[in-house]
Amino acid sequence: MKRGKKYTAAVEKIEPNKKHNLEEAVAKVKEVAFAKFDETVELTMWLGVDPRKADQLVRGTIVLPHGLGGKAKVIVVIAQGDKIREAEEAGADFAGGDELVDKIKGGWLDFDAVIATPDMMRGVGQLGKVLGPRGLMPNPKTGTVTMDIKKAIEETKAGKVEYRVDKTGVIHTPVGKVSFDEARLLENTRVLINAVMKAKPTTAKGRYLKKINLAATMSPGVLLDELAFA
């Protein structure tokens, strides 16, 4: 794959195979970012787990202290009765019951997050094929199936992210924008790494954190010293 001049120039600023501490890595990512838009900074972690085993699925959610930046998330709440009013008062962009389920079934997807009350999951469950592949399916484990609608909306707006190991044992999670100052990127990244480390399955054998990388959307990645977090 042929890379452009800007990407090649960015690569030349990164010492091959050098592992950085977190402060150095954040500074380097900001230094080499070259896109004209505000790139997302993403953390990638290679874990020593077997995701085919249910007891080695590393997954969770965390509210990043400085959010993710970018435009505000459009939030849909599927509920009934008083919970619809609670959702609207808490700042949901759309709140309703079965009519929203039908609207999504019909192809409407102009939103970034879906929260549902447990009593609506019979209907919401029918949306698995639509919402699942997009990472939008409400789930009790991620706090998006709950009766505490207000808290769920507040956390989603504040920058709650889900981390989840893929089938190859890798986690990719955004931690902010290139426009963030170093202190905010540093704190967001450290909080996420600590959360993943705490989520280590008791059944995982050998080295848990095998490799860790920080990169902006269009830019080359910067290796971190994984032993610093072990």
C-alpha cells in the first residue's frame, strides 16, 4: 500500500520499535498528526486472552474524565410511562416506546447511542441484527439497559466508552481528539489502560498485556512500554 508524503514524513519522526512511556507517546502522537480534520486518538491493546472462551472475554465501560470531544451524541431512549418523561428531562434526543422500535426496524439510524428500560427489551431484542453490528445494542453490562435513565444519559453524554476484546484478542478504543491538550489525553488514556488491566480474567495464562499502541486516525502508531502497566 502506497502512503502519501505526509504519512511518510510522520513515520520518519518515530523511531522504529522504540517503546515510550505514556507522556512521551501522547506528545509524539500530537507531534506527528497531520490531517486537516481533528483526528480521533485511539488506544490499541493486544491481550493474552482467548476470546473464544466466555471466561476470557474482556469487556466493560468507563466514563473518560475528559470525554471524547467531537459533536454531542444523539441519544435514543426506549421506555414507557414516566420513564419517557424522565428521559426527555435528562436530555434524551428521542424518547418513546414501540413506535421507536418500529422506526428503527424501518431503517432509521440517525443516532449514536440507545438506552432502554428492562421492560422494553422484548421489543428491543428484535433490533439485534440492526443495532448489534453497529455496537448500539443496549446491554445491562454496559449500563444501557437500566431503570436509572438519568444516570445512563449523563454518562453517555459525559464520554462513556465501551472497551471490548475482538476475536483476535485486541481492544481498540478512542481516548480523545488530537486537539486535546496533553494533560487531558494523558489522563483519559491512563484511566482506560487501568480499567482494562483491572479487567484481567483470572483464567488468563501468561502475559496479559502483550503490546500497546497509541495513534491518531490518519497517522502512524506510537508504541508504549507495556511493562510499565503490568
